[in-house]
Amino acid sequence: MSNKAVINTEKAPAAIGPYSQAVKAGNTVYMSGQIPLDPATMELVSDDFEAQARQVFTNLQAVCEEAAGSLGDVVKLNLYLVDLENFAIVNRVMEEFFASPYPARAAVGVKALPKGAQVEAEGVMVLGD
């Protein structure tokens, strides 16, 4: 019997492809990339980078909570930015959602993201210890 479980919440955008919002395997939750879509409308929240970054973390937070965790349980975070000039802004916004000790993290510059988003984040969360 598999110990995998699919995590899905209406408080985060529905998948826009053949993937799950997250998959829990044992006490580890692998969260798919979140872009700044409003879960109710499935549209980008804004053209403003800071607003987009805030929505991305809000979406990730909803997935964490659906999996019975929190952003504080995230151990690895990968950020994808269309413009690395926004690195300082995403750091500032991230500090609104995460507290020290922060998760391990990568920030990668990419050419484009789905639906014209400027930022995407995905991560790994470990529940309990």
C-alpha cells in the first residue's frame, strides 16, 4: 500500500496542467510551483511584481495548511524569477511569510513563466520530526 497522498485545496489555484498542487509521501510534502493566480478567478492578481510575489507565498501557505503544516515547516524553496532585478523585492516579501531559521533556497532567473507570471515558487515541507 502506498503512503502517498494528493494534497488539494480550493484556497490555492487549481492545477493548470497534469499535476497535483502537492503530494505527501510519508512526512514529506512536495509542493508544485505556485504562480500568482487568484484561486477564485484563476487570473494573475496584478502586473506588479511585489503583489505577485505576495500571492505566490499566499498560495503556497494555503497548500501547506491543507497538508496540516505551515510555511515554517518548509525546508527547501525554489524561486523562479523572470527578472533577477526583483531579487531584493522577493526577499523582502518572503520575510513577511517566513521567520528564521529560513528554508534552504535557490533563486533562478528564467525566460518566461506560465500565464505571463513574473515569479513562481515551489518547495518541500517536512511535517513533524
